[in-house]
Amino acid sequence: MAFTTFVNGTTADADEVNANFKQVLQVYTADGFDSSKAWNGAGTAYTEGSHEMDEIPAASVTGCTYVKITIFGLCYHNGNSGTSGMSSEIKIQVQELGGSYADDMAYQTIFMNGITEKSFKSLPTTTWYHTLTAGEIANGLQFKIWSKSNVSGRDTGNAGTCSYDNVQTVISVVP
């Protein structure tokens, strides 16, 4: 992918201009990193889900500086008696092709419900910019996305449920 710098007095055609905008590499709408936890006991409980996104070859990031990841999800928190807190979290890991995964964005809470006996839905959007390394530009890279659903309580009671569902995840390159 080549980006063009334009100077005053030059005329650009549509192909040259369009090449300078971010290009979508992957759109993921499946449930690979969804998580859901039902809880009816004391203490804290959670569950995680993860999904490896498609490999991004080096040719797809040549001339780029960043990869943009946008995650649009649905959080549902159903707090019954005995549940005192719920949270949904997202984590993004990256690996240079041929390497191993490391946290790029550690778990971040994207929705929290601390109200007992109330149910909530939220549609949070998480946007993350990954700065490409020289190795990733030369060899390509791959992302792994995680969600975590947490339920905590103060005593035993009726089950509370906390879930995170991926609606759409988009990976694109940015010059």
C-alpha cells in the first residue's frame, strides 16, 4: 500500500486520493470472544472469551504507522438480590507473525453496574490504535481479542448474570 503526498498545483485522480484513506482489513461479527457469567454464590466469579483475528500480512501494513481496532459490543448486566457488582472488560493482545502474544491493551472496564436488583444494557464502543513496530511491518502481525464478564456479591442469593457480546469488530490500517 502506497500513500501519496500531494502538493499545491498537482491534480490527483480518485485512485490516488482513495489510497490515502484508511483501509479495512477485517470485519468480524461472530461470537468468538463473547463471555457470560451467571453467579449465585459468595465471592467473585468471572469468565473470559477470546478470539484470534485473521493474520495481517506485511504487505497490508507497508507504508502505515497504525492499525486501528474498533470493537462495538453489547453488555448485559442483570443484578438480582445478592449481587452487588458486575463489570465487562476488553483486552487486546498482539503478536508479530512467528512470535508470541503480549498485551497491547491490558483489560479495561468498559461497563460497570454496582446497583443491586437492577438490569442494564449498554452498547459500548472501544477504539484502540496500535503503533506498528519495525518487525510487524517486515513480518506481519495478528491480534487476539478478549472479553471478561465479572459478577461479585455480598451473600448468596438469586443468580445474577453478566455478559459481553461482540456486535462488530473492525480492523483497519491508518497512514
